[in-house]
Amino acid sequence: VALKMLPEDRWTNPDVIVRFEREMEAIGQLDHPHIVRASDAGEDNGLHYLVMEYVDGMDLARMVRRLGALPIPEACELIRQAAVGLEYAHEHGLIHRDIKPSNLMLGWQAKDGAKKSSPPTVKVLDMGLALLGDEHFQHEHELTTIGQLMGTLDYMSPEQGMDSHDVTATSDIFSLGATLFKLLTGKSPLDAMNVTTPLRKITTLATKDLPSIAEQRTDLPPELVQLVDRMLAREPQHRISSASAVASQLERFTKNADLSKLLRNAVQANSGEPVSVNQKRIGLPNAESARAVGDNSGRRKFPWRIAVGFAGFLILAATVFRLSTDYGQLIVETDADDVTVEVRQGERVVDTIEVAAGQASGETTVRSGKYELVLAGAGEELRLDANSVSIRRNDVETVRVTKVGSQEADQVAKTLVSNRTSPKQPTYDGRTYAEWLTELKTEKKAERMMDATKALLTLGSTDQSEEAAKAIIQIMRTHGSIVEDGSSQGKLIGFVREELQKMPADAFWAAVKEELQYGNHRSREFLGWFFLANSRLISEHSDEIANLLLQELSEPQSHWA
């Protein structure tokens, strides 16, 4: 058997546990030769597990990596069998929502540890994203928070990116069609369009029709081209209506398919490739199996305790790169004591610059490129005059760390006093729009930033909405992430995400376009995460806006990655 466990570092996430328990329930209802069977499920000392049938074979993603585009009969037979399994799941009210090559496995049939003489069969893996019918829709918001889109973009249906409540059996048909496209051409439909970044993928799915498979492979029968193109129709009502119809129409193209030879060739090809996750599943003696999940007598834990070893990872920080060519110098100047600035690229710390007490500056040498700067362990009284720098060969860039006090504090105080002298200005919690705007730009506490954001949206006039939108999005340059949780930063991210959706469209899009062009890694990552789960904001606006967004992301000089 194979054992699927929830990773240790996610035990404390109740949403993940609920989703995992739903997978236990869903897969336990199914008993079909083309769906991986479950034999038990439960929880032991906080460890959630699912015991499943072991499949001795290879997933289709790895198969295509090893063999390239597959012959027509074999590709169609693989998808035909998967469609038969999906039809069974659909009849039981289950929608997979994550069909892709890596979730379809071709494996030998075995009995008592011995391979049978019959051909290998396709098994559908990972029913963990299935919806258990309409009666579960009211709970879906608990399981699909912003940025946690279920499915993989290369194979995900357009409606799944728009609203999880719109997902139906035809969504699986789309994903199955994208998988067949991959098997026949060696690339996904979006790869064929040269669409690579997450935001461009979700935008393309929402606004563009996918290319015909005939453009990528010219030897396909016209009937097969029509079938694949229909499966990939952007509008669900234009797709083939059922998995059984897909299986029936594919059958004519499967003559002389030899899945045994296909699997043998894939296993023999590039045998030095690293073992996949599917091949690393923990084997357990069959004699240890307990009663099935679907048994009416109920689910129980195994009578044994599970021993699981987790490898530790060493996090290397403050790694210094000293290169003899193509480098420049970065200097940090400050009048404060004991300042540490992290030099980052993405989530990686490239170097740290430390300025000890009594020193006026510190410096480092780094390779040419763009870097983000983060004050490490600084109190609220310090701030950088630049959050990012571009280092060119033989250049010297200087940034300053200043105290929020003295001149800046005096200027802020003068502004606040000046603003309070006009009784005609509306206030929020006793402060004017200008005062709150100043606070948003200088404040470092998440709670105060949320207060300032509320104030700007409450007090701002129509003429000020774009200014407010830009200021609100710009706080993500320091606090941006793709994690929305119970921490102060996570709460701030969730709050900003909600408030962005309330902004006037013109102001919102002006701020977004500016941030995509001039923001840093954190703010762009936040915006990409925002749009992945709010793609309807793109589709509901004009094609001109969507095309401008696509154009910005496709420019070679674009910061988006």
C-alpha cells in the first residue's frame, strides 16, 4: 500500500486539515479500476494519514518528460481510461478539479505482489480537491482562501480561476483536454502560446481562446483535432458535456495502442532520473491493512503507531558573494548606531551590511543586478531612503538609513499642525486625509497601517482616489507576501486585499500598472497572488485594460518574474 501524510509543518493549519479530511471522505467513496483505491484513513497523535493502493508505474508528466510527444493511439488510450474513471467520480457527485499529467498514473496491475499479464491501466490520483456535491458549496469559502487556488494553471479551466462555485464536471473535461494536448504535443496549451508567468496565465485563460492543437501537431486526424479543441473551449457550455462522451469519442483513435510497450520504454528511458514523489510513497505490509474507509462499520485508526522522519533543512543567511568581474559596490551610510541591512534577491539573502556603533558607513561588493534592501531588527525610529537598488558593473550606489526624528519628525509635526488649522477639512478619528496619508507612508505597525487605509478610503475625494490607491499598494513593497494568516503581517495583507476590491476602477488600475512597473519583488508578488484569485477583475473590465496588463508583463524590461 501507499501512505499519504500531511506534512508536519502544516499540522497547525486547520484549513489544510479540513481539506485533507475531505480527501479521506471523498476517496473512500470510490471503488473503480481507474481510480486509486483507499484502504484506511485516520489521525494518530495529530498526524493525519490516508492509506491507498500502491501503483507500480509512472505518472504521465514524467512519461512525457522522458519520451516527448506520445503516439496518437497510446495518448488517446491513456486519456480514454482516465475519462472512464472521471465519469465514475462525476456520477458520485465528485469533481476532481486538479486533473493534470502528474495526477494520472500508468501502472501495472498486480496481485499478491506479482505483475499480471494484462496491460497496465491508468489510475486517477489525488481526489483531495474534489467537491462533495452542491450541499458542500456553503463551506467552500473556508477551504479556498485568497491565493490558494486549487489546481494547476497550465491545466486549470478558466471558470476555476474565476469562481470556485462555477466549477462543474466540464471543468474536469477542460483539464483532461489540456492533458491530452500535452501528451500529443509535449507542451501544455499555455506553453504553446509562450505564456509563462502566473499572472499572464490567469489573464490569458480569462480573456483569450486557446490555440487549436492542429497548430502544434499536423498529423492529427481532423476528428481528433475537433475533439481536443472542443474539450478546451473557454465557455463550459461549448465543451463536450461528459467524461463518458470523451471516452466514447476517443475510442476510435486507440486502435493498436500498446500501453505495456509504452510503459516499458518510459521506465527504460533516462533511468537515472530522480525518483518522483509517487515512487517515494512509503510502502507498508498488506497484512497491516485495516478496514476500508467506506466500510459501514466506520473509520478507525491503525492499531500501530506511525513513525515518520522529517529531514531538517539548514537555512543559510548572510551569504556573501565576492565576484572578481561584473560587480559593483553598495554603501550604506547612517548616523544611527548598530544598523544591519539585508541585501536580497527575492527571498534569498545575498549579503548583509553591518554598520557598528561609531562607524559612518558600511559597504559590500555584489554582482550587477537588482537588489531589495531590508532593515533587519530595526526599531520604528529607523528607515531606509530606498527599498531597492540597481547595481551596474563598476558602479557605486549609496543608500542612507535615517532616524525618524529630528528634521523628518519636525516636518511631519508642522504638516499635522497646519492641517489641523483648517476646521473645514473632514476628519477620521480626529485626523485629516493629509495626516493619515503621511502616517501611512511612515508608519511601520500593521494595525496603524490598517487604520490609515480605512481613513484614506473614507476621507478621500474622487480626485484623491488614485493617490490613495497608490499609497495603499506601495505598503506592500515592505509587507507584501502571498501568506494571509493570523500574524500582524498576514492580517495586513488580508485587509489590503479586501480594500483593493472596493477602490474605484480607474484609480485601482492606475495604481496596479504603476506598481507592476516600478514596485519591488514583494509588491509584485502580492499583486500576482491577488489576481490569481480575483481574475474576474480582469475579465470584467475592457479588453484594453487586459491587453495593457498582458503587454506590461510581456515586455523584456518588465520586473515581473
